[in-house]
Amino acid sequence: MSECNGVEPDYRYTLANERTFLAYTRTALGLDAAGLAVDQFFRPTGTHLRTALAAGVILLAIGVMGLGYTRWRQTERAMRIGAPLPAIRLPLILAGGIIVVSLTAIALLFLGR
């Protein structure tokens, strides 16, 4: 990272940071697939709830990917300059988003009956 002057961190920490980033990438891809599945497999209802749920899941995936990259970059920079690691908010955002999506899915299930 040319923008981060400082010392080269222990390669094990850099690799661990990359594995964490890849975990966020897998999560985002899974959310993308879930969003497409919602649109494909939920029964159509009179409301636009199915489309909103699918779009919400895909938007959550976009957020996870963007925040995952930001987290990776901030952590890499902190390791190189010897600063404390940045606060991590992504799990809270991901959990909150999945709770909203799950509640919406439950509503969709009951509306489709």
C-alpha cells in the first residue's frame, strides 16, 4: 500500500487481515445469491414486499462489501503505522440488516398464504 508509509507488518497479520476481507466477500456473495433467490422463489403477492426484500438483501450485500473493503484498508494502514486497530462496526450492521430481512421474510411468508 503506497499510501501507508510505515513498517511492513508481520506477514501473518497481513494474511489474517486478507482472510477476514475474503470472509466479508463470501458473505456479500451469499447475500447476493439470497436476494436473487428471494425474487425467484417467493410467491408473488399483491404488495411489492418480495421485490423490496430482494433489493434489501442485495443492498445489504453491497454495504457488506464496501464496509469490508474499508475495514481491510483501515486495518492494514493501522498495522503499518503501529496505530490501534479501528473500531469494528460491520458485524452490528450485518446483524441488524439480517434481522430486518428475516422479519420481512416472515411477513412475506404469512402474506403469501
